[in-house]
Amino acid sequence: MTRRPLHRLIWGLAWAAWAACPGPAQAQDRLPERGKLIATAGLIQIEGAGGGGLAPWALITGYGTRDAVGANVHGTVVRVTNFTVSALGVAVGLYDRVELSYARQFFDTGGTGRALGLGGGYQFSQDVFGAKLRLIGDAILDQDSWLPQVAVGMQYKVNNRGDVLRAIGAKSDQGADFYVSATKLFLAQSLLLNATVRMTRANQFGILGFGGDRSNAYHPEFEGSAALLLSRHWAVGGEYRTKPDNLRFAREGDAYDLFVTWLPAKWVSATLAYVDLGSIATRKHQEGVYASLQLGF
């Protein structure tokens, strides 16, 4: 899929959300109302898991409680100084216990591809298959306890440019990340805190392959999130994510974002963020705008 059809799909999602969103009351008539509080289904992370933009949370996606199923479709575009990352995906939450997700990512090198010897507009794509299991805790109900909701998850990633990746020093075009997330929701303060530890070999989220000529071992990396619900329909927050540094030709930097999310109803949310992805493929200071739209129940 080229960048133009992908962006048409994402703009199509945006148009559908705008056209069908006259107000929360009418939205409730059109879609089944689920048991979770608004915003407690989480957003969608760049690799497709329920969470923030950069980090998965222990929350299970969708608004289905232990007796119901929730699901969503989502589109994301990240434009930084020299590159564009886009993603489309779907995620399903089963009985507030299990989450299954799929995302397709596209990394467009734009004019920088020519300078890197790849050709102008050269594009990588990556399939990400995810699964998450809630182990203990309930972020909503456990308000009288310091125990967070805890979940474990994995993301299996397959890149389509194996020959190019091996040429730049990556050891493989596919790999799996494993993570554990702890999420604590303070309802009285309208505050959510999350910490995730990820075991990974991925270079730039897997877009530049897995392992490298500096290291082919799994590394523990930290991902943290904080979100404050300003009102029933607006939230702000920030995230920070560390990354391994496996390739000699392209040192990686950590990533962070500052976001604002609009939730006009349970079935739709839109997020806009400032994001800094650090250095990518020898290009420093890759900062720009992150935009994401999620439709579901």
C-alpha cells in the first residue's frame, strides 16, 4: 500500500468520525454502551496495543467489561523532520482479560531516501501482531489499594525489507518484543500512571530490523506514561520511551511525546501530540507531529 491510499483511509476515518458525531447522546443510540468509564479503554499505541502513543498500558482495549467484548479500528500518522510513519490497525478486547491486535506500519523515507542511497520515497512496511493478558489488579475498581493493574504482552513484528536491513547491519527482518505493564488509575485525581518494561532487539521499533552489528541481545527498555483527565472529554499527558542501540551506522535516541486527546464519546477519540523520536538512520532531531484517530466500542 502506498502512502497516498493509506492517508486516504486515515482521512476517511476522520471524516466518518466528524460526520457521525453530533453529540454523545446520539452516539449512545447508535452503538452499544459498554461498562467501563470513558477514557479507561486507553488509546492506541503506535504498534497497535491499547495504551498511549508510545507505550502499551495494562488496560485492555475497548469498553467491554468481564462479560463483554470491545474492539476498535485506528489510524495514525507521525510526521517528523525527515520521515513519515503511518499505521492502520484493529484491536479486540475479550472480557477485559485478553487483548489481540494487528497493525500495519509504513515508514516513508521521503527525500532522505535518496541521500541514504535507497531512492526518493523509499518505503519500509511492517506487520505487528500483538497479544496482551491482564494478570492481576483492576485499574478502576481497586481505588482503595495501591495495587496496580498488571498485564504481560508480546508483539511479533515482520518487516518487508530483509535485504536492505541486513545490508545496514541488522541481524533479522523479524522479531518479538515481550513486555510487562503496570497501570494505576487515581480516580479522585483523574490521573493515570503507567510503567512498562520491554525486552526487545528492535531497531527503531523494528522499522530498521532486529539486532545489529553492535548487539544482537535482548535489552530491557523502559516506557512510562502519565495522563490527566481535564474533563469528561479532554485529557493531556506525556510519555517517554527508551530504545536499544544495536546498529553502528545509526545511533538511536530515546523518544518522548506530549499529547492532548479529545473523547467526544466512548466510541471515538482523537489524539494530537508533539513527538520527538530522537535520531533515525543518521538523521538527528526527528521531531514533529503525531495524530491518531480511534473508532470502536
